[in-house]
Amino acid sequence: MKSAAKCTVIALALAAFTLQLDAFTRKFRLYNVATGEKTNCAFKFKWSSMSGQVIATLPSGEKLEGEFNTGHNGAAAWGHIYSSNGTSVNGTAAVITGTQGSLILTGTDGLTIQCEYVTNMTTTHGNGACIDNHDGHYRLMF
């Protein structure tokens, strides 16, 4: 194989590998604490990105989409949803260890869900709390 042809093959192989790393999907679950309904959701993001798209379909069929952002530790407005949604013990605020994140989902039928979560960036596991615009409360697990 000639040198130019080898370079082309190598470039195509690298491009194919890069495309595979370009987008990732991380699944998570949203539990309605009043009804017990479980909704499977997905984070979609690019390699080494701390933000991206979120998609889900509720058991009712309503489609949700939105976005997430991880890594804004110490943000003054973060923590209201997380601490007021069953994450305290005996009235004491939860001790937050990990990287903080927020997400928002809007539905085709008017539902809006706002979440705050904490993740371990090494294991990528996390949990959080969510509220919706109809006073619904959710637990977020991934």
C-alpha cells in the first residue's frame, strides 16, 4: 500500500473512532414519589462534556426533553429542591458530597420538571430530587 493510501486509511479509522466518542448516552430513572411511577430517561452528551440534552417519555406517553448541567459547585441558587425533597434526616440538611448538577425537562403536554442532583464524577453514579409545575415530587437515580 502506498504511503498516501496508508494515511487515508489511518485518517478514516481515526475519524470513525472519534465519531464513536462524539456522543454518549447515560440512562437514569425518575421516580414519582406519590404514585410510584418510574420513568426511564437519558442524558445525551459529548465526550468530556458537563452538559447536554435530556430526553424521556412518561408512562402517560408525554414526551419530555430538556438539558442538564453538571459541575457548578457552590452556586448560590442550588440546593433548594435537593434539600426540600426528602433528602434531609431528622430535619437536618443533607451533607452534600460530590459534584452538583441541575436539569430541566419540558413536556409536550405542558409538564415542567426541575431537578437538582449530586454525582460522583469518578463512578458517574448519582441521585437527586425533582419537582414539577403541578406540585409533583420525584427522586432521580443514576
